[in-house]
Amino acid sequence: MTAELCSDVTLHLQKLSVGSESISTLRDWQKVIVERRKSHGQSPNHVHVTRMTPKRKDELLNGGSLYWVIKGIIQCRNKIVGLEETTKNGHRACAIVMDPNLIPVIPMPRRAFQGWRYLQPEDAPDDLTGPGSGEELPAALRMKLVNLGAW
């Protein structure tokens, strides 16, 4: 299928959040980046620079999100608002521009991988919102429930 034929299809990315211990530590890290960008007169969006540029750009920009894998579990996501060509260490790269608002999702285990991977909408976890969703549970308890296979 060509990009023109799939313009109504949404696609997501998944990425390891190396060094993050929890959604809180990822949120703190992103806040530092956003504040630094704002202080330099740049947009208030979170940006993650990656070596490879996704080829399925139109599908990602049609409501896609970047789902963050923290400690082997998809735990949250940022909405993707743009993909921009940039450089990193003198090499071509891609800046994934995201809404700075982190959205917790129903925890879903993931094996380790390098870089980013596409994530089909039907394989993406639902947002963790509303009564009975577990949003009010402490993150450590949610992690234990997932690791026990009880979630």
C-alpha cells in the first residue's frame, strides 16, 4: 500500500526509556528537556532524537503515539505531533516531536530491543484512566501485578 492509500491509518512507535525507573522519572526527564527548549525559544514540545527516520511518517502523524517501555513494561505514551529531519553527532537523524503530556497506559510487558519499533493500534495498550482502571494504584504495585501475571 502506498502512503496515499493509508492516510487514514494510524500507527504508533514503541521505545525503551533507558535509565527511567518509573513514569515519574521519565516525566521529570522530559520536563527538563521541555524547559531547556523553551529557554532557547523553541517549541514547548518534548523531542526525542533517534538515528533512524520512520518510513511510515503519514501513519504516525495520523494520531500516533510513542509508547515508552520502562523496566520491561509499556507504561505510558506521548502523542506524536511531528517528525523532523535533524543531525546528531554530525549524522542525519530524526527528531520525534511529542506533546509533553505523558499518558499512563495499562501496563504491558515487552522484551528488550534496540531503537524503536512500530506498534499496531490493535497491539497498543489502552489508556489507564477512569474508575477501576488501576490508575490510583502505586506504580510499584502495578508493576508487581504485571510481573505476577495478575494484570
